[in-house]
Amino acid sequence: MTVASETPASARLPVADPPQVRRAALRLIRQDRRAFAAMIVLTGLAAAAGLVGPWLLGRVINTVRAGGAADAVDRYALTILVCALAQLLLARYARLVGHRFGERTSARIREQLVDRALALPASVVERAGTGDLTARGTTDVTAVGRTLRDAGPEVFIATVQVLFILGAVFVLDPLLGACGVLGLLGIWFATRWYLRRAHTAYLAEGEANSALAEVLAATASGARTVEAFSLQRRRVAACQEAIEHSRRTRTRTLFLRSVLFPSVDVSYVIPVVAVLLIGGALYDAGAVSLGTVVACALYLRQLSQPLGAILLWVEQLQSSGASFARVEGLADGPRAPALTGRAPADERIEVAGVRYAYDDGRDVLHGVDLTVRPGERLAVVGPSGAGKSTLGRLLAGIDRPRTGTVTVGQVPIARLDPDELRRQVVLVTQEHHIFVDTVRDNLLIAAPAATDEELRAALDAVGADWIDELPDGLDTALGADGLRIDGARSQQLALARVVLADPHTLILDEATALLDPATARHAERALAAVLEGRTVIAIAHRLHTARDADRVAVMADGRLTELGTHDELVARGGAYAALWHSWHGEPPPSPR
């Protein structure tokens, strides 16, 4: 049984294939080629210095057997000591260079991830879910960074040492070298078996982790809804299913490691035993010297350290390789439509023949036509699921219609440059985010050059007079380590950002839903005063907003069914009149 992801397959963020991952890795190496070249040179020198000891030890044995002088043995011993010290220093500096290379490369990967995530259309991020992107930006990036900092240099150094050691054995005696290589076949078979299965297993584990994060995030963010509709058991069951699926994927990777490591541990001894047995036979036959046999055995015994390092990190490499594929996959994510160089001719917003469908292919908007005049206050009302929020997203340029057009000043809204779009239209929803920073910095996001006076004016416009009661005023830190503010105050800060952004069109998608009625009405009137002469489109469930609007658009089943002033629609006795009387607790008007 597999867990059913809450994110449709068509909406999931892509994963890079192995050729793309290799090209990305080579690109990162080229960006810091000097450090990478220095690491290669230092590693090679360290490996070469490590080869001197066993070779000279063989010379010592041959010298002693031949009755050589003690001075020669002393010189050999002193040389071994010097080479061991040189190997220690070179290897340490190679690791230092490698770690610096890894940290710089890790920083580049993080910066690329942020750039690519911000380049994704907002609709793509929302449909993919926060869990997947969060897992890629935290767990996956951390795994890649740890590999670049630790596993990468260690494995590279160990690989060079293995090649140098095997080369030294072949130089001493090709037959003994062949025996050593044949003895390593067990490691080769075990590693090949592991690698053929590990990449897929670790990708599945990463996907399961993303699904788990998505389920947990959705449950936590929708806790009030879960309680309101008594969905606790259903959500607990969904979380348990996601946890179980994650556990099964992790058990699979654990099984692969439990097969690999014991096989490798046994295989370490085989080359040494083979060289000693065959070397002993060759020595008895006079084909090789005793020093050569001992040196080859010592070399192959030395293989256990670099091979152990490689195989110890091979699991990390497979895990981080899958993580790197997920991180690099954002490069293939959908991109925003091509930007237009045209500037809107005016502030007039026109919706013509718009149809829109989500991933399941069914239209949720059906031939909507609407014109919003500059400076107009338009209220969009209707029952839940009528298409109000979807229309608001189209008007804000977040989504593009399947057919039809949504333009501002005769330019498609969705094709405007992001900076230009923010100067034209801003969407404010019930969802808001307060950054772990000061009140001032949370506001400066919308207007980096704003003065303290402008910040306070924006706060006053939305009725956030509680700022004056804070211990440090605008410098008060917000977030987990600072002041925690409730949803109403968070929403007021979000509205203050809108005032600072100063767009000509403001779309409020039930933006004041978290405020109490008195505060919400005050904030809406304050916004109306501040944005005098600008367009305000209010998607609201509180009908007093509609009463104050210039016109009211009524949505039902994805269609625009009524359009007119509040008084006109009430007098008409249609769907809006029924909503109005129901909101006031009055009986619906008799049909005319």
C-alpha cells in the first residue's frame, strides 16, 4: 500500500535526471576550478607521500636479510617518518581546501535554489504544496551541503589514495597486483548491487519525506478547520499513513546498507590473504623477494582505510545525489510566461470571455466578462465555491485563463514584469506571513525606501495603533524569539504593506476575515481613504463591504450572474437580494 499524496502528480515539482545532475556538478566545479585543482594536487601529493612507507619498509627487510649496515636502516626509517609527516600535513591541507570548496559550492546551491523558487509562478508553488518546496530547501539542501563539505573531499581523497596504492602494488609485482585486484571483486559486486538500487530508493525516500511534510503542514495550518468539522481522526489517519510510507522507504534504504556493509567488511581481508598466500609461494620459488611480498601486503592492508572511507560515505553520496536531483529539478520547473515590454496604457481592467480550469481539467470559470473602471470600488460576492477567489487570482496575474483575456491598460496582466505588476495590482488574501524580524523590516519589504513617518502613516491607515504600545516601537522583534502577535494584528501589518506598496488596483480576497467586525470596517474605511482615486476589488463574505461599493458583481457556479449597485440588486430581488436579506436574518423577498 502506498500513501496517497495530497499533491496531484501533475502539480509536483520536477526531479532532475542523472545527466542533468552530472552537468550541474561539472558546472559547480568549473565555478571554483582553482580550489578544485588545488585539492587534486594536494591529494595526489599526500597519496604519493603515503606510498613511500611500505616501499621503504620492504627495502628495510631486504637490507636486513642481506646483512646491510644499521645506518642504511636508520636512513630508511627517518625517510619513512618524514614522508608520514608530509602525508599528514598535505592530507590535512587538502581537506581544508576541500571543505572550503564545499562551503562555497553549498552557498551557490542555496542561492540558486532561492532564485529558482522565486522564479516559479506563484500558482505552481501553491499547487505543488509547501511540503515539497520546504523539504527541498531544508533537508535536501542540507544533505547536499554536508556532502560537499564532508563526504565529497573525503571520498575524492580516498579514491586517489586507492588508485595510487593499487598502482604501487602493480609496480612492485604485476602478479601480486592482479591477485589484489581480484580479491577486491567482492567489494565491486556488492557495491554494484547497491548502486543499482540505491538511487531509486533514496528518491522514493525523499518523495515520501515531502509527502509527510505536506500532510503535517496542511494539518497544522488547517487545525481550526479540522476541529470545526471534527476531522481529527481523518487527519490523524492521513498523518499515520504518511509516516508509515516514510518508514517503509527508510526501511528499504536501511536494508540496502545492511547488505552492503557486511559484504565489504569481509572483502577487505581477501586481497591481503591472497597476496600473502601467493606471494609466499612465489617467494619459495625465488620469483620475488620477501620485502616485495611484505610491501604488497602492507599496501593492500592500507586499502582498508580509503576503501572504508569511500564505502562509509557511499550511502551519504546516494542520499545526497537524490537530494541534489530534487534541488536541481527546480531548474526544469515551469516558468512565468514571457514578459511583455509594453506598459499599460491606462488603469482599466478588462476580463473578456475568461474560462479557467485547474489540474483536473474541469472549468471553474465559464465565460466571465467584466470591466473594472479606474477608481471604482467593486465588490465580488457569492456562495462558497462560486469562483470569486479564482477570479481574484486571475485579476492579480497569479494564474492565466485557459481561454479569454485579463488585461490592464490593454496589456495581459500575467505577462507584466513582477515589479511592474506590483505597481499595477496587489492581491491581499486571508493568508499572511510575518517574518522573524522587526516591525520596521516587516514593513520595509513593501517599500524599502520608506521613512519612519511613512511607516507609521501606513500603520495608522489600517488602525494598528497598538504599535505605540510595543516596548521598542518599530524596532520590536517579531516571531518565535520575539513578540508573537495574533492573526488580527498580523493581518493589519499585511494591509499596511499594501498601503506602502501603493498600487493603483487593490484586490482584497476576504482580507479582513481575521479582524473583528468593528476593526475590519475601520480598516476598510481607512484603506478607502488612503487609496482615494484607486481601484479596489473586494472579494468579501461580509456584505457591508458590498453595500459601500460602487458596484457589486455576483458570482455563482463560476459565472457572473448579476452586476450593478447595491440598491439596484436589492431592488431586483435576485440572488444578491437573497444573500443580503439572509445576512440580516430577514426572510427572503417574494419572487416577482
